[in-house]
Amino acid sequence: MSATPGPCRPVIDCGPSIARRLSRAMAVLMLVALGVLSVAKYSAIAMRMEVDQQESLQEKSQYLAKAIGIACESGEPGLLQRMTLFDPVRSSTRMQLWRGDGTELFRDDMAPFAHSRSVAFDVPAERMAGGKVRVQMEMDTTHDHRILREAAITLLMTTLFGAAAAGFAIQWLVRRELRPLLSLTRQMDGISPQRLDQRLVVERSSKELDPWVAQFNALMERLQGAYEQLEAFNADVAHELRTPLTALIGQTEVALSRERSADSLRDTLASNLEEMQRLSAIVNDMLFLSQADRGATARRSEPVSLAELAHQVAEFHEGVLDEAGLHFAVEGDARVAVDAALVKRAMSNLMGNASRFAEPGSTVRVKIEPGTDGAASSEVQVVVENQGTAIEPQHLPHLFDRFFRADAARCCPNETHHGLGLAIVAAIARMHAGNTFARSQDRVTQIGFTLGPQTA
């Protein structure tokens, strides 16, 4: 059995570790920084040594030139005799002397230095052949070279050790600071459809993590709401479809239980047809809502009069309005480029809803309110108003939810309304770049939608 690697699941191809990458990058940066500082330090030491060597060589050459000039007054024997007097000056040095004619006069009998710095100069000498003495002095710099090499090794080791130590320290710090991410990963692993109420909690608040956690928790809030709405929607769909299907099955079983006359079978088929039409209406409405949810937009035509569309819808509802003893009125108008069929459907749903809840003898009003600037590109409101029992405030936010019924028992118990009318109004408003609203107080209920301007 193989162990599951770290925080990564077996099915996920984990990328490189952020902590490792950051520590490596910081170690490289530290190595470069320490390397630059070490090179600068080494260069400063080398330059200082070179200056000291030049000064020392200059001092010794000046002293030797003066001493050789004095010794040359006694001739070559005196010069050679007195060369031993220069030992203090000639410590760590090696000299060669030539006569003016180029012949060698003197050479130190010692092995060449491993590292040295030399200088050549002429000393005037009247008693010497050629009238001068050519001197070349070589100074031993092996000690300084060894010090410089040890400094280079020390700086190199310091740079490498410092970069490695900084890398480990940075990796530890990065892992410590990224520990909240591992905690968030474990918290996210615990989120499931059965635990959508779980939210992320940051161990240590930080400017970088807090916005991400807040956005994720907000996303989970929306997801939980959508999931709960979906579950409720599935239950509502099952409930709405079960009623006509049960009626179809029951009526068909009764019809098949014994011999029936042609008229009885015709009545059964007519009843079944009504139920199937109800099923078809529910399915068609759900398909329409599905298309709207997928981002379908309205096909806008040339600008039309919304008041004229409202009168056309009122003619369709004339029988219902007369039967309920209601009056109808249209206030305002606007010419807008819309999908006339969809807008008429939205108006029809709102009028049908208003006529079911309006008090007998009252007036159902359609108010068309253009935008405040009066331009053709402004937003237009379409409001359907009726008088009657006010809707409870807690129900107003849910009026446009699918299959929502605030009080199914207080109106039209013998009619079949499957609760998708206002949801379709909301979908039509979205397809026209608008939204919906509902207000109900003082026995006046206003439900409507807006039509946004046509975009290019």
C-alpha cells in the first residue's frame, strides 16, 4: 500500500512547492548579494595590499639608490664590500646590479621568490664603467599573496555558508508563513455537498489571504443558496409533474377497469388532454427558463409602443377582468426596441397575477415610466399595479423564484397555476438587460420589470 503524498491528492498533479521555490530564489539572491559583497571586499583588500607594496617598494628603492650612490664613490670594490651593509634594507628582497656597459656587477645568490614585485632604476656613478649602475630590485610578496588567498577562501566559505544558512532560514520562515494555506487546504477538503455550510477560517489574518478567503466564503454562500434552490426546484418539479401524471394514470386505469362507452372514453381522453397540456406548459416554461439561464438575449425589433402592447394584452384578459369585475388602465408610454412577443408575455403574466389578487371593482393599472433622462437609451419601467391584500414583506424577495406561492389557498383554489409566471417575467427582464422588483404596502401591490437599453 502506497502512502498518499502530503496535502496533494493522488489524482492531482502537484506543482513545485512554493516554499521550496521561494527559498531557492532567496538563497540564490543571498548568494549573489554575498558574492558581490565578498568580491568587493576582496578587491578592497587586494588594492590596499597593492598600494602598500608599491609604497614599500618605492621606499626601499629610494633608500638603496642613495646608498648605492654613496658606495659607488669608492669604486666597484667598495660597492661590493658594502652590499652586506644593505641587508636590513634588502630583507625579503633580491637584487641585481649591472654596469653602465651592460655587464653584470652583482647578483644575490638566492632562489627566485614564488610571488614578487620588482622595480628597476639607474644610479649615476662616475667611478663605474659606463658612468652608472643599473639596479633591479625584486621584493618578496609571498606572504601578502598567502594572506590574500586565505581572505578569498574565507570570503568564499562565508558566502556559501551564509547563502545556505539564509536559504534554510528563509525556507523555514516561508513554510511557517504558508502554514495557513495548508490549514485552508484541509478545510477545503472537508467541504462537500453535505457540508456546504462550512466556511474557511484563517489562523492568522493577513492582507494577502483575507480577500481570497472572503471571496471564497462569499462564493460558498452563493453556491449554498443555489444548491438549496436547486434542491427545492427539483422537489417542486417532481411535485408539479406528479399531480398531472397521477391524474393521467388514475383516469386511464379507471377507463380500463371495465367496458366504457364511447362518450365516457371521449371524456376521459379530454381530461387526459388537459393534464397533458398542463405537463406541456410546465415543460415549455422550464425550457424557456433554461434558455434564459444560459444567457439567451432578446431579439429586439424596431421601437414599438409599450402602451399599445399593454392594450393588446388587456384584450386577451378582457374576459377574466370582466368576470372579476375589474377595470383596466394604462398610464404613460415609451417606444422601445424590444422583443414584442416576450414583453407581451411578461405583461400577460403580471396582469394575470394582478387580476387573481385584485379586489373586485378595483382597477388594474399598467404604468410605463421612461428613464429620468428621457433618452431612448435609458431604462424603462413597466409596472402592473392592483389593489388588494398586501403581500407579506418576507415573501417579496421570493416572488420571482420558480414554483413559489406566497399563499396558494387565498386565491383561485380551483385553477391550476404552477408558479412559473413571475419567474418567466424575471427571465424576460434579464433577456432585455433589465431586472424585476416588487412593492406591496397599504393594500397596493406593484410588481414590474425594467427594460435596459439595447447594446451594440
